[in-house]
Amino acid sequence: MSDCRHLNLREIENFPVGLDRMNSKHKDGLKELTSELMKDLKAHSKRKEASYQATGKVIYDEFYPKYSKPIIDEIDKVLAEHYGFTEEELDFIINYDIKYRMGKELEKEEA
């Protein structure tokens, strides 16, 4: 179970990717894309500070995955190939609710 906003270790550890059944081409592709994604997420992150009564000052990095969408799309393509999705299914995944996920950035691109 997840709130689909906060990603906790339990969600990652329990996500059924099936790496043990994945061929080396897909594993290598995911490894490379994951490294690229982590660098890109960090490059677009912003350091934030917040003060809480219970814990005091908290410094954290805020991430903006929308800037990394091209890399995420490439990851989706590798996973779609691994799971045998059709082009139509992959297109649905990549474009699902894009106007909500990309928000005002998408509106700027369309203008």
C-alpha cells in the first residue's frame, strides 16, 4: 500500500519487477538508465529547509521527476519489452494523464 506520493523503501522492496527472470539485455539497460535517472533527478533537485515544532530544522532535497520524463519513458520502454507489452499498451503508459503529470510545462510546450 502506498499513498502514491511518498516512496518508501517498503514499496521499492516489495515491487515485483522479476529481475531473476529478466534477460541481461534488459537488466543492463535498466542499470544504465537507472544511473542516468539518479544523476538527472539530483541535477534538477532543490535543497529545502523546513522548521517543525517537534523536530526543529529539517534540511531535505526536493525532487522534480517531470524534468526526467524522457529517461523515465526509456525505462518504461525496457520494462514494456521485458513484460511483452504491445505498442498500444506502452503508449498508454507513457502518455497516461500526461497533462496532470506535466502540468504547466506541457501547456508551455503546446503554445
